[in-house]
Amino acid sequence: MIMKLLTIKNLNSGYGDIKVIKNVSLEINTGEIVSIVGANGAGKTTLLKTISGVIPAESGEIVFDGKRIEHLPPHMITDLGIIQVPEGRRIFPMFTVYENLLIGSVLPRTIKERKNNLERVFELLPRLAERKTQVGSTLSGGEQQMLAIGRALMGMPRILMLDEPSLGLSPKLVSTVFEIISKINSQGITVVLVEQNVKQALKLSQRAYVLENGMIALEGSAEKIINDPQVKKAYLGL
Amino acid sequence: MDAVKTKKISLIVLFLVIGFIIPQFVTKPYYLHVITMCLLWAYLASSWNLFCGFAGQLSLGHGVFTAVGAYVAVMLFNDYNISPWIGMFAGAGAAVLLSILIGYPTFKLRGAYYALATVAIGSGVVVLIENTQALGPFRVGGAEGLIVKLMGNAPAFFQFMSKQPYYYIALVMLIIVVLFAFWLKNSRLGYYLSALKEDPEAAEALGINVRNAKLVAAAYSAFFTAIGGVYYAMLIRYLEPNAIAGPMMSNEMVFLAVVGGSGTVLGPVVGGITLHAISEVIQFYFGDLAQGLHLFIYGLIVVFMIMFKPQGIIEILQKYYNRFLGITDRGEDEKSVKRTAGS
């Protein structure tokens, strides 16, 4: 049976007078990997930020696990288990790897599980264990991305939202990061993946939404979208 | 490891002993007063640092809190004979309330906008005090200021005939604020503050309630700053709106903390003591030479410090401190400068 974990209905949001997200509706089911793809400025990041409460929704509904959340402040949304890996990683450069991970589990429900979560993260991302005492700014780009993912996992997400995890990484590292995302998903964590790297993202996910000018232009199974002639032309260069 | 610990403890003991025996050697009231002012400024800079240094918020209006603390305590004392020892907590409580009232709307502002808001509030409060003659049954005194009524030698009312007790009170206050800063830095809240200092959005995304963390830290800072204001009032025995609330007061706290090393536990102490001592010395030697020359020299020193040692004087001391302890690891070095300076 398919369980709807996150439902968005007729969502509008933006910055002041500038409307970025226009009437977006989408659904995320438990256990899925869903990609949200689109060009620069399509509103992908704004959509994620609206879900996580950083930008207030102007109208529309965001329902998570049966609860309306569009009016909640960011820290409460995080507490429900919607955790974002922000674009450009945003790790704390002066904190060590270990401290970066610890600050990922500031919520009361995660503090008790801190030890187990640390073990899980180090098992999934052994590189972080090696670099444990190193300061964040001294890590390579790929390692920083892994740290950002590990930090988010410390918050015990039910939905992990990744904003452009492949940004600025070499092709080989991109594959590594995508492998890690797939492993995280196999542990039962629902993943929302926002990507400009359309091809790889679609390969990884079950379903996808194509965002254009703040509106959903296309939705459906990843297979359907990857074979859509429009998408092929516009995003895959085929 | 044990040798390092012994060295650390002996260094702390040495400083405490020096602190406590200074009045035995410095007997001239003027010199003791100057040293006492150094301690007070170190205390005020440390209080500012509790929020602004640790959380990276540039408040240029902390004079508001010294003023509220001082005026509340002095008004209670002048008009109702309530000892400033009690009044100081009433003043500090009022400052905490005010910090929340100010923080609630302004903590949404980032960077320069927050700084500008604090400047505006600071100037507003000066004007407000200057134009208030009385507040209910309390005399405020308006622009001409408020004289603290004289009781003679009355330790129960925070008044002493000699300078020595004032010195020791300032020293104890400074020790308390440093211990508090050390605790705060290593507490959970301290880590929240460092995180939101480095990246408020990332901190928020991880579930840190950024605004609450700021409000709590600002309340601590307002509390300690207000107590410093009460002390200042009792030491000078005269409140002048511009001196206690104005930009001189507010900016000085920032200069001392930044030049010493903001965001570290001991930076503001080092900055407060050395910079204030320098300012007193140049005022002593150049004060008569030309009007305002000492301020000009003082300003130059501040500018050069900020240009060449942006991390503060503490950065230089940290190097010697580590050498003394026998720590040479560079990675450790960098970290300890930022985090546990002088622990």
C-alpha cells in the first residue's frame, strides 16, 4: 500500500512581491526517492525552503503525515523529521567534523540516539570517521557534501531533502554521492532530490517532477520523464 | 597531560594572586581608580561579548542596558532607600526584559541592519532620558543627570570611603563574568551560538531555534551589562545620560571586545585591561598637549589593531600561552584560538 508522507496542494510562495512558486501541487510517498528537476531559477530551492519553513507560504497547504505544517517555524518542521541538506553544503567551517555531526542532533528526540546515529553515519560515510578531528573548512568539496549529509542524518530524518548535492563535484564524486543517497533510501528514509543533474537524478529516483517557471510542467514515473521528448530536448541534450 | 594541567592551574593562581594583592602595592587613590576602571571595562566588554561576540551580532547599543541597570538601581536607592545591592538585581531584571523587547523585532535583521537598529535604539534612549524629569514617584533628572545620594561609609548601601573595596568588587565581578563566559562557551547554547554565528540558515535547517538562542544569550548579556552599569553609578556617584547610555559607552564595549578578541572567553578581558590602560596613559601624557589628541592616538591604535590583528590581541597571547604549555600542534592551535582561548 502506498502511504502519502508529504502532500502539497496549490502552494504559492516567493520573496515579497516576487512570486516564485505558483500553484504547485505534489505528493511524496513513504520510502520513495522523488526528484524535482528543472533549470536555474525554476524555483526548486524556493520550493524546498518553503517546505522547510525558511520562506513562509503565501497560500496553499503542506501536509506532512496528516498534519498541516505550512505555518510552522523551521525548527519545528525539522523536529517533525523533514530535514534539509542545504545547497552549497553550508557546513560550519570552524567546527570539527565531529562537532558538525553533533550539532546535527540538537533536537531532544535525537539526543538520546546520538551514539547510535554517530555509528550509523560513520558506517555509511567512513571518510568522516577518518577526518573526525579535522576542521570543516579543511575538507574537500566531496567530503564537505558527505559531512552535510551525515549532519542531516544525525537529525533522524523521515524525509531527507537534498538541494543540489552534486553541485561542484567531479563526475566520479557525483556517482559516489548518488550511491550514498541510494543507500540512505534503502534504510527506509524517504528522499527528495533537487537536481540540475537531470539524468543521474532521474536514474536514481522512482518518480519525478519537472519544475518550470515555478510551475509543475510534468510529473510521473522517472522512466516516463526520462523518455519524454520535451525533457530529452530541454534537459538531456539529446 | 598532567604537566599541562599543573601549568594551567599555576597560571590561573598567579593571576588571581596578582589581582588580589595589587591594592597592597598601589596605594594612591588615583592609580587604584585607573586600575579599577580597567577591570570595569574588561567586565563590560566581557558582558557585551556574551551575546555579541559569541553569536556574532554587532550591537552598538549596549549602553541602553548599562543605563537601565544604573537608573533603576539609583532611583530605587535615592527615592526609596533600597540598597543598590538589591536594586542592582531589579535593574538587571529590567534590562533583561528590555533586551527581550528589543530582541524580538530586531533579531530578524541581519548584519549591518541589526547594528543600525541598535544604534537607533541607543540614541533614542539617550534622548528619552534627557527629556524625562520624573517617572512616577522617581526622580530621573533629565539632561542634568542624577546624583547618587551620599551615605558616607555604608557598605550595606554600596558606598565606601576608600577605593579599595571598589577595586575588589570589580575584580570579583570580572571573575564571575569570565567564569560565566567559560561555562556559556562550552554549554549547548554556546555551540548553538557559534553555529548561528557561522551560518544562521544552516543552523536553522538543523532544528536550532535561532531566535530563542539569540534571545537567551542577549538576556544574559543584558543582565551582566546592567550590573556593570550599577557598579559604574556607585563608583562615580553621578549619572549623566550621555555618559551612561550614549555612544561612548556602547562603542567602547565593542572596541575593547573586538580589539581583545571577540567571541573568545578572555579576549575582551585582555582588550579591556590593555586598551583602557593605554587610553589612560596617553590621556595622562598627551591630554594637555592639544584638545582631543589622546582620543586621536587612541583611535589610531584601535584602527591598527583591527587591520593587523583582526582576531584580537588574544591571538598573540595564545601563541605564547601554547608555547608555555608545550603545545605545538598547528591544527589544535587554530581551533583553540577560536574556541577555548585561555581556558
